[in-house]
Amino acid sequence: MDTDEARRRLDEERARLEEVRASLAEDHLDEESEQENLSELSAYDQHQADVGTETFEREKDLAILERVEAELADVEHALRRLDDGTYGTCEVCGKPIPEERLEALPATRLCLEHQAEAEREVRRPAE
């Protein structure tokens, strides 16, 4: 993938992720604590299951926001790599990342072999 196409795709992905982040911020996830969020609900007339549902939904939204922030950081990192000429090479072995992989995951940092190795490490139980 040429650098102009890669930059275009990364810019589009950054815009999409920033839009998702903004919509989550509209829900005041980044400003409001869970207690503040739940304090709006009257404890007297709220069933425990309703409070549990509110807590679950808030935690789910916070997890989505965390993932969006991580993906946004990956996109920013890929754009910096484009600027310094290292985009499209595996950060572990330095070999070129196949074109098909870059098309599917423009912000990828690793070749398929090293990505699989990293995922195995994450799944490996602590000894």
C-alpha cells in the first residue's frame, strides 16, 4: 500500500474513532463517577436490578471507551511511523508486513507471525 493511501485510510479511521469517543463523552463517561451517575437515581424507588443494569451499562461503555482510546493510539503510532518511514515493517523482526494485512489492519505493528506470538503470550497462564 502506498503511503498516500495508508495515510488516507489511517486518517479516516482516526476520524471514525474520534467520533465514537465524542459520542461516549457526551454521556459524560470521562467526567462522572459511577456514584454520581447512580445518585441521580432515587435509591428508594429503584429496584436493585435496575441499579445493577445501570452499573453494567456504564462499565460496558467505559470498556468501549478504553478500547477506542487504545485503537486511536495505534492509529496515531502508525501515522508517526508513516512520517519516519518505518510504516509497513514489523516492529519485532523488521520485515515487511504483507500488503493484505496492512489493507485489513492499517494500524498494525506486527507481521502475522509475531502478532500470533504476542497473542499466545497474553493467553499464557501465569506460572
